[in-house]
Amino acid sequence: ADIAMDLSSDALAATGGRPKIKKMGPGGRQLFDRYCILCHKYMGQGGHSEGGWGKNLRKTMLPREALFATIKYGRTQLGMPAFEGDFTDANLYVITDFILGELRCKEPPETSIEWEIGCKPNQ
């Protein structure tokens, strides 16, 4: 869901008895599609693109903090721009967790054709 309601007694008292509604930030897929898809492709498989050569994120071996730092500070010598200042750290973790939890190849491998993209040994 894109919204959450805080119905705690403190929240209701602070808003005069009305529930406080907080708009949640974008999810990992939305952020990835907006900022990463040009180089890393829809499934994260990377390859040749307008931005150069995007790494295959489906096979990333980077742990969470290293991937977070790569997105935040970039690897400009390899063509990866820094996104520091474009995102809050919370949104950087949303992207990081999306890559590691949703895009990275699974063991045992997924069986659908879509999920095989970028996960085969020669890719």
C-alpha cells in the first residue's frame, strides 16, 4: 500500500482525533525503473546500453552495505554514477533491498523464462 494510517492514541491526540495519514515513499521497483533500468535493464541483467555497459545485478556478490555504498557513491571509473544527494539513505536501502531480494538470482533457480534472464551461467 502507498499510504499508512497511524491510529495510536498519541497520533489521534496530536491531530485532534483524526487519523494521521503518512504517504509512503516509492517502492524498489518504482525507484529501479526510474533510475537504474537504462543501464541495468528491466530484470537487472545489464549489458550494452545508452549509458555504457551495465553490470548484471542478478549475479551481484556484493553484500548489502557494499551495494548501498556503490549506489550512493558510484564507481565513476566504471561508468556507475553516484546517486548521493538524489536519494535519502532510506530510499537507497529500498533500491538495495529490491536488488538483493527481488532481482538477484535465486537458488534453486526460478523456472520461468522471465526469471532466467541474466541467471544462466553464460550471461
